[in-house]
Amino acid sequence: MCWKCKTPVPAGDIYRTATCAVCGADLHVCRNCRFYEPGSHYDCHETVDEEVRDKERANFCDWFRAREGFGGAEDGRAGKARAAFAGLFGE
């Protein structure tokens, strides 16, 4: 899935120079990786040797694994919060 516009992309189609067909964003990026975790060492759960500074540009990281869905638990909490807010106003 594209980290920027959330367009579904088959994980097998994400290679070093792959870009999103809809928004043109690079797909082989930290923000699209299952190991990306802001706040952890180098924002990555893997033992990377050096930091990838731009998390939104294509990189050569060998640890890259495409994320199943965008955002993980964070998106789930945000969605629940939006639903609760909408429920307050009968929407």
C-alpha cells in the first residue's frame, strides 16, 4: 500500500525504483516498511547499521519488507477516535 495516498499495491511489486501509479511517491521507503517505528533506534525495529535520513525517498535498505497495511496500530486508534467523534454528533 502506498504510504502517501494509501493506494493498494501488491507487495511483490515493490522494488527499489517502484513508484505509486496514482501519486508518484517512491514505494521502497522507510515509511512503507513493516519495520518502520518512529522513536526507535533510527526509527527502525531492525538492527540497521546506518540511518536512512529521508524516510520518504527510495533507499537501498536490505531489511525492507512491505507493510501489510498502512500505519498499523496508529491508524486503528485514529479510526476509532474518528468514529467515536462522529458518533457524538449522530453522523
